[in-house]
Amino acid sequence: MRKIFFALVAGSLLFAANSDTDKKLDLILQKLNQLEQKVNQKDKEIETLKKELKQQQTQLKKQEINTKKEFAVKSCDNLKVTAFNYKYHDNVLPYITFKITIKNNYPYEITKINGNIYFDDKDGTTMIKHFINRKISIKPNESVTISGQHMLVTEIEKMMKDEKPTDLKVYFDPTYLIFANGHKLECF
């Protein structure tokens, strides 16, 4: 674009025929050189601004990721029961043995869990509430299987023998979680 501009200016100046033409041409060339220097300077400034913008965008993306992690860690709902099974044992004191698989949807490794596992029937009535307090290692987006046994004392707990696993909703409600980075999330 600049070359075309210079060619047009130079071509138009060639047609001038008076003695002041050379002086005018020199002045015009000086002005064009000054303009070219200013344009080059502005181009450098624009490149510098582009680099600064890219750096700021990178910082904002990092900040966004950290903010998402912080909000994820403040939620008590990111530890999910993904699978479970249980077996009813009819002894003098009936009990169930169970296995549940818990998935860590937090961005950090969990090293300790403390809370209750709930077994609710299809109507939402809690049949069993089993307390768990364990050191554990669950990396982000990974699962771990926990097994245990629960003595059936109340009549509603004893009704577990008649429940189908497909009719139950099993979930973990944490009291607190401890992460590998030392952060403790308390859930009330």
C-alpha cells in the first residue's frame, strides 16, 4: 500500500515543470520519510501491545481456572456414589455388608473423608444412615470402593431385606473432607 502511495506521489510530481518543483519534491520526500518513520514506530507499538494483550489473556485464563477450582472445593456435592451393592445377613442380630464406589469430582486429591452414607428407598425415606471416617486416597476424577458392615437395629433398617438395589438411592453426605494440599472442607 505504501509503495503504491509513493509511486503515485512520485508520478504526479514528475509532471511538474517549474523550478520550485525540486524544492517541493524534497519537502514532500522528507514529509513522506517522516510519515514512514511514524508508521513504523506505531507498528512496533502495536506489536508490543499485542504481546501484552496475549500475556494478560494467559493470566486471565489461569485466574479463571484457579477460580473454578476454588468454587469446586467450596462445594460439598462433588463426591458422588457411582455404584453400590449390599447383602442382607439374617443372624441373631441382622446386618448388611455393603460396597460403595465413590468418585472424586474435586480438582484435588482427597486424603480423608468424614460423613454419612445414606440408603434411601424409592419414596425418599432414609432406611440406613451409616457413618464413615476414613483416611483414603482418591485422586481427581478417580473412584475408590469402600466396603463396610452395618448392624440393623431399628425396624426400618430391617426392612432392607425386602428392598431391591435398583429401588434404592445411595449417596454420601460429607461432614468434612481433607485434601492432599491440606485444605479442609467443612460441610454443614
